[in-house]
Amino acid sequence: MVMGIINDGVIYKPTLVKEVRDPNGRVIWKNKKVVYKVIKAPPEYFAIVKEAMKDVVRSGTGVLANSPMAEIAGKTGTAQVAAISARRKTYPII
């Protein structure tokens, strides 16, 4: 899902090798991106989530991952689990 957020809704098939180079550094084979799935949502949704993930590292629970060398984003915790268990207490499933 993080790949989909970063790529504004496009999730590519995961690969292990980007390219292969010969001893002189020339690319002799390059992996092609294959779209696995597209998340259909307005671009502003992705922008909001990206900014929130940056804030986690800038000033939130992931602040120890912050670095002056690169902009880092992250996701910590399992808020969805807390929300589900709170909802069950309020609205029992029958």
C-alpha cells in the first residue's frame, strides 16, 4: 500500500533486480515496471497521506528515524486495530 501512496495510486509488481550492468557499467538488461493494481482516489488524498507520513518522522512517534541527509516518511502504530476494537465496544457485531 505504501507503494500505491508514493506513486499516487499505482502499485507495481514487486521486483528484486532493477537492472544488470556489464563490467564497464553499461546496462545490458533493464527490468520493466509492470502495473499490478491502481488505487482510484483523488490526488489530494495521496498528498495528505504523504504529508502525514512525513510528519510522523519529523515530529511524531517515528522521530528517531529523522535524518538531515534525506526526507523520510513513515507509518507507526496500529490505529486501525484500536479503532476496530473501540467500535466493537460501541456497536457490537450481532
